Amino acid sequence: MNRLIIATRASKLALWQAYHIKDRIEKEFPNIKVELNEITSRGDKILDKPLALIGGKGHFTKELEDEMLAGNADMAVHSLKDVPTYIPDGLELVAITKRQEQSDVFLSHKFSSLEALPKGAVVGTTSLRRRMQLLRVRPDLVVKDLRGNVNTRLRKLKEGQYHAIILAYIGLARLDLLKDIPFTQKLPLSMMIPPMGQASLGIEIVSTNKKVREIAKFLNDEESSLLTKLERDFISEIGAGCSAPVAVNATIDRDNIKIESMIGYPDGTNILHKSLITKREESNSLGIELASLMVKNGALDILRNAEKLAFKENRPERI
């Protein structure tokens, strides 16, 4: 094998990620030439509706998976947080890159911090998870949907459409965009729990391609793979879709692994927040155990009601 084709979304951040993997592969396997197959996904095309109303984050991955299944790509590079827990037959998620900074970041051209925002200030975010956690601590704010790629979102902020917006820190850092924002504030994980898979890349391949599997495996980070597996197990077990606010994060401290989750309504009410800690060698089912604990404490009722409440004003236009 002397050529490998990577399927990637065509956004600037996705291309940064794909080129990063391309460079790593070509450095490790100098006889292999890596090419990119750039796809503009449906999730990138439809920008006038909340993501939850067009089918969720799966729209960021489906076209890439279709390209692999059609034989037009050997591998896909995803932001792991966008990868559904269900992987189509014939494909496999074989590597998780080393997790980096997981924080969300507050951005504003007028206000120095989340605490400095006045009552009624407009904050932009696409994420129901962020909306829930933001309104939990600042119920006096107005949260409005924010679609578009990273540069579009930053332009909308600069134009004054929002007093502040909240994005993932890692994407802005990768594109070197933080320097252009007058006020930035990393939000602590204790206040803004990340989504499943935040700040890792997921490497998906055609299952039968043994050579690509071998190439992909060197990209895998064992610790990040374990932690994100627990998060994905939790999401799969609890059955949470993108139309419900769900946060879940697994961390490791020496030999102990902790996983915590928060679910609730989009308006920041009816919050259920639980966590579990165990030794690393006993952690394989920790995500499933946390899901069971949440279910016992009423999680399914919260999820059902949150689904009804999410973007209620948009429901007549649902597609």
C-alpha cells in the first residue's frame, strides 16, 4: 500500500485535524502518500436550523462514512464528540488520539467574563449541553442558537449579534483564533462539564482493511481511548440523543478513574448530576454503571421531557 485516502469535512477546523493526521502518518510511514477527500457535510450546509432539528451531529459523519463504504476513502478523521455511538456495519472506530484541553471558553468583545455579563445579556451557543449548564448558573441570561463554522460564529460575535458566545477552547487554539478576541475566559470543568469525546480525534476505517488498521493503531492513545470509551458507553446505555442536554466526562487521577454526568432541561432546571469513582483496573463498565445510576434517579423522564422542550419554538419546521 503506497496511497491512503482520508475522508474529512471541508471546514477549516476539520481540515486542520485531517492534515494533522496526514502529517503524522507520512512521518511514521514515509512510503505512504496520504490524500484528502474533502466533503461538505449536510450539517455544514444547513445553517438556519438548530443542529438537534436536522438529525444531530451524525450529519457531520454520515457523508464521510458513505465515502468509505463506497470505496472512495480508506479512513475518516472526526472530532470524536461528533461521532455517534452506533458505527455502521463495515466500518470501525479503531483509534482515539491523545485528548487535549477539554474546556469550553467564554468569548466577548465587551465583557471580561461570564460573571461580568449584565442581566438579559445574549449568549450564543449551538449546544444544548452548554445552554443547560449556562442557565443553571446564570438563569438571567438570554441564550440564542449559534450556527456556522468557527469563523462565522466569531464574525457574528464581532458584529454585535451576541454579547458573548461559548465555544470549545481546543478548536480556537488549533486555528490560532483566540488572539483576535478581546476577552476570553476558560470555563472550569466543574461548571461546564464537556460532552462525550471532547478534545480527541476519532479515526474510523473500513473494517476489512488490515493495512489501514495497522496504520491507524499507532495514532491511538491508550488512556484517552479508555476514558472516551467509558463516556461513549454511558451515552449508548442511557440512550441520549442530541435533542437532550447531556454532559459526561471521565478523568484519571493516578490509579483512580472518575466519571460524572449531568442531564437536565434546556432552561437549566431539573438537573440530575451524578459521579462514580473506581480503580482503573475495575473501570471497564463504569460508564454503564453510571448510566444505570442515573436511570434509577429519574434520568429517562428528564430526557423525555427535555426532548419535548428543546427548541420548542422550532418544532413546526422540524425536518
